[in-house]
Amino acid sequence: MTGLRSDRSRSAKGGIVVSDPIGGNGGVGQSASNGTPGATALGPPLPRPKRPLGAVVTSAIDSTRTLVKKQVELVKIEMTEAVSVRAKGAGMMAGAAVMALYALGFVAAAGAVALALVSLVATACLDDGPNAGSGDSASAREEADLTVSAASSLTDAFTEIGLAFEKANPGTAVTFNFGPSDGLAAQIDQGAPVDVFASASPTWMDSVQDDGPGVTGRADFAQNRLAIIVPADNPAGIEDLDDLTEDGVQLVLAAEGVPAGDYAREIFKNAGISRAALANVVSNEEDVKAVITKVLSGEADAGIGYVTDVTPDVADQVTLIPIPDEVNVIATYPIAVVNGSQEADLAQSFVDYVLGDGQQTLAGFGFLPPP
């Protein structure tokens, strides 16, 4: 499956990116470290006294001067002894000794300088302290990307929930991959890096749980009702389910396997109109959003979709016709963390947010509370 990213992209950390289904998505959890069982809490180590940089350099120079002075004194003594030696060979040996002593003096001086440099490095390390660089590390830990694959019927509600979640978790960027639940489940089963999966049907959550990487923290978070959706002017005069069986009616559904398509076929079966209604189907779409698009474009007289798909931006262009409760299907939406997520803790936080504060947002978009 392929998809295109929306123009709604973020220019800086913390902005939402909305995308259609793609071949794969990415998403590191943060966990607090616990003490070792049985360990004694000693508290933070006492700070070591720090020597000023100038004092370290001065000490090194003084050490060097002292060593050189001692070597010069030794040289004077050797020169005096060399003069008193009459043998030429002895004089040559004394000269060699003098040169050796000079060499030793310079080696000692070099050693003192080296020690001073080591002291400087140690002092710099102490100045940085045990938390040196921790600011950068903390910053890196605070920033995280979360990838959420969600049913296309959740597009508007989850986009708003994502913005609120980012605000509540500074440094977090949520990327949504919206599409048909069956297609999203297939992507996850094939290894797409997804942190959270929100399905419009338990069937496809079961697929990821049983045939894919598995899930954690699964919970139902919403329900949805289906309805007949027709153009605002309703050219075919559709008033109820039976009208969908009339000759010449052009009906569009989501494809089999897509939750909205399976629910529509179940409704027809409950109403006893499967054969006649399915005979009028002119198009099977990849998701419920595409069903609405067909109705809006005038390519269909009617479609079956969720009541939540009639959003404010299209409310004046379509009409909802209720389906009787005795034959209707109530869709249940599960959500879970996908096993193997590199942001498991953050992913669970998102799931918890949907189950908590997100419920008000979902209700505002027409979703029913979970069973």
C-alpha cells in the first residue's frame, strides 16, 4: 500500500505529521531506573576540592625550576672534579658525565611539565563533575517520536488528540498513519515500525495480536454507529434500507475486509436484503473516507459509513439516514501498544491518554463511549 503525507507537517519538534498508509513507520521508551535490591543508599559523593587553573600551572613551573637548579649545581661539582683530573681520558669521561647530567635535567623538567598537564586534565574533569553532558543527554531523552497507525474514521478526532498529547508531553512528536484497519494490520504484521495501533474492528487487532508482533495494554476505547449517507439533494430519493434495493440505485461500500464494508454487509444480512442491495454496488472502496468522497462527487446515490464521517466540513453536502437499531451494527474500536515498540512507555502513555482525557474529544466527534 502507498500513501501520501498531508501538508500538515511540523517544522520543529513537537508538531504532528499526518500521513495516509505507508509501507512502514518508525517509533525509545523512557523508564526510571530502580536501585539495586539490598544496596545501601549512601547519598551523593562529597565534592572533591578543586585547584584553580593558575595554581596548577604555577606549581608546575616551580617544580621545573627547582629540578633545573639542582641539575646546574650537580654540573658545577662535576666540572670542578673534571678540571682536577689530569689524564686526558679522565677529562673526556667527565665531559660525557656533564652532558649526561644536562640530559637528565631536561628529562626531569619535561616530566614535571607532563605531570602538570595531567593535573590540568584531571582538574577539568573534576570541574565538569559527574553530571557532565547530562543536559544534552536529558534533552535527548525528552525528545521522542511516536508512530500511531489508526483507522481512517479516527482521522479528525485523533489529530486533535495528538496535538493535546504533544502539549502535555513537551518534546514528543506524534506521527499518524491513517488508513483501513485491515491494511494497517497487514503493514504491522509485515514488520512496519508502529508504536500504537487503533483499529475500527477487533478482528484486525486480533490479527496483530495473534499473527503479528503481538500487542500490550489492549483496551476498547470507543464505539461507532453506521448510517446511510446520501448527497444533500438526495437524487435517488433514498429514505431507508429497502430503498437501496431499488433498480438503478448506485450504491458504494467499503471493500470486504475493511471494517466499514464488513459492517455494511452484516447490516444487509440482518435486514434480509443482501442479494438485492449488493447487486446495486458500483464501487468497493479501500476505506470509509473514500466512500464519502464518492457520494460527495455524485458518483453514487448512497453509501454506508460511520456517523462520525459526516464532519463539519461536509455536513452541508450530505444527509445522514439512520439505520434501525435492530439491524444496525455498533463498531467497537480497540487500541494497544504494538510489541517491539522502541517507545513502549510513551506509547502506553498515549493509549492511557486516549482512554482518559481523549474521551471528551472522541465524544465531540460523535463517537460513543466504549462498551
